[in-house]
Amino acid sequence: MERIFDGPYSIEESAAPWRNPIREDFHILVYKDGFPVTEGHLLFVPKYNEMGILRDAFNDALKWGTEQVRNGHWDGFNIGMNYGKAAGQTVMWPHVHLIPRREGDVDRPEGGVRHVIPGKGYYYDPNFR
């Protein structure tokens, strides 16, 4: 069993702030994000600090997002995780963000997650280097 973070093994032992999941199974809790980037922003939270369960959380987020696109509720989505303070992590418990995307939510979505570093999203456009 490989831990993701140093510290507690179970969500019950952690200082993670989430309450009232909208969905739960044996290993994963799903919450609405308290500070959503877009409407429908969800967190997929492993109950245990273990790599295999984190993979389950990523898989669940991918399935959820794909279903929302197929059903026409969203136009796309981003999936991500912040690991460490340098990456912007503020809650020190593993969790996966599922962020719905809709046509027109930003002027130029190309580059996607590369926009976490200003100026790096439009890597193919010489006017933005």
C-alpha cells in the first residue's frame, strides 16, 4: 500500500474540511466544491490515503464527466489535482477536481490546464510568448 501524502491514513483521521457528500461508495466521497470554478465543480475524495484509491477517484471523475458531456449537460471538462503548496494545494488530503466546461466560459480555452502558469497556455501562438 503506497500512501500519497505523509500523515493520516483515513479521511476520518484527517483535517479535511468536507461535509455532506452528494455521493459515496466504499472508497470514494463526492462533494460539491465550496469555491467552484464553474457550476457543477466537484471533488472526488478518497476515503484512504492510498494510491490505488486515488486512481479510483480519477476514474470516477472521468466517468462522471464523460457522462455529463454525452448527456449534453456540459461541453467538456478538466480533471486535476493540486499536490503541494507550490502547486496551490490548500487542503492537505488527496482529492481530484472535476471542473465542467461550457462553450464560451472563457474567450480562448485552447491550452487548457497550461493556463495555471500565466503566459503558458497559448504555447502555439507566437503573439503570446
